[in-house]
Amino acid sequence: EKAKLLRSQPAQIVEPKGLLYVQQREFAVTTPKDGSVSILGSDDATTCHIVVLRHTGSGATCLTHCDGSDTEAEVSLIMSSVKSFSDATRCGRLEVHLVGGFNDDMQLSQKLTYQLLRAFDLQPDDVHLVTFCVTELNDREEKDIHFPIIYGIAVNVKTAEIFPATFPEKGPDEDLRSAHVLTGATLTNIYDAKMEQLHIGPYFWRPFPHVDFWLEQDDKQILQNLSTSPLAEPPHFVSHIRATLSFLKEHPFPSRSLFPDRKPRIYKKNEEGLWEQVCSDK
């Protein structure tokens, strides 16, 4: 029922004000007390799943974008991050919302759904599954081709409302963060809720293999080889991958060009509710 209700809602466009956008293999957790961030969101999930974990007592809310790389470890990580904001003596329960995936040819969505259910089931704490809009419950068919119905969601940290969403702004440092994922990152926490700061990096990778070769390929080749579900990707998938590859070509050694001082790039919301870089030395 909950999945049906969610699927029937049109995707809302979420403007950058008060938004913390979470990319693949990233997570962020905050509480309703946060004066800078009121919305957590992520999109462009085809076979990936977006997970929202919330404690009803403290309101601590975590959003992550999982791709099945190390599901059990990722679930433990988000569980402990939400619990770190929730006083054990306080009333309330842990609730989880799973959205994403579809009936893809390689059954990657199905595999990820099982992995997530199993990982939450293995937790010593009780976790209540509230929204289950994944794989076959998030699938639509058009001319024998399957697509996800919902590609992205947002959660309002203050009201706990979850809704389908798209995001014109996926920054800051969109290319840098995507490069981190493409070079094999593990799940990374990008937000310090106590300081209300976004921390990006420091990230280190080796020069990306055959980057020139990939940049020379046409759109079809990139789609076929660098996507888990070529027919169901959003229209901007190829341009996004190209931008990430160009970034990797430009920065083969991030320790020299991006993080020479080994410190993260730190952002804070300004008066307009937009991210602004702050000097890390202050």
C-alpha cells in the first residue's frame, strides 16, 4: 500500500536551498535540530536502492544510496550513525524505508533487495520496515523494456515526509565525488551534523585505467559498458560519466592536485541556504 502511494506521486523538483544531496556510496545523517539542512535526497538510482533509516524518538535521519558493493558493512555503518544521535533511554523505534531498483535483466535489483533485507534482519536492534518500494514494486514496462518508476527520493528531516524527487543541483564537488565512486570508494559519511558542515575528501586514487580510450568512445559504448542497466538510465547518464572521466584525466594524482594538504574540502550553508566553501585553517 505504501509503495503504491509513493509511486502515484509525481517527482518534486527539490531546489538547493536547505538540501544535502547524497551521491552513490555516500551517506549523511542529521536531526530535526539542524539549522542548515532540512532535506536529504538522492536520485539516478536504476538498480541501486536508496535507504532512509530514522529513529522516531530523536528524529535522527540517515539517507544513503547503496549499489550492493558491501551491503552488510554499509547497513552496520548507517545503523551506528543513527544510533549515535539517539539516546537509548528515549522512546521511539528505528524505521527503515527502501526505495529503488526494478526488474532488470541481470536481476541486480533483486539481489540488492535481498541483501538489504538480510542485513537489517541481522541487526541486534529491532528495525521496522515501513516503506518497501523496490524492484518489482518499483517497476514499469514500456514496449517490453523495464524501467524504475521512482529514480530518486527526498526525506524532510523535520517532518519525516518521504517523496519522489529530482535535483537540478547535485553539488558541491559533483565530479570529484563521482570520481571517488568510479575509482572504487567504500561508503563514506559526508556530513558533520554537530558542526553543520559538509566534508568532501581527502580522496586518493590511482590514475584511472584507459581513461583516454573511454573518453574517445561514443555514447552507446559508454552506456553499454559503464552502466548496470543501459536501457533504463536517465538521459544525462552519459554526459555525467564523461564529466567524471574528464575529471579523472585531469586529476590522475589527487594527492598533488586536489588534496596536497591532506585536508577535506569543507562547506557550510550560507544565508541563502546554499553551500559555500570555508577555509579549513580557521
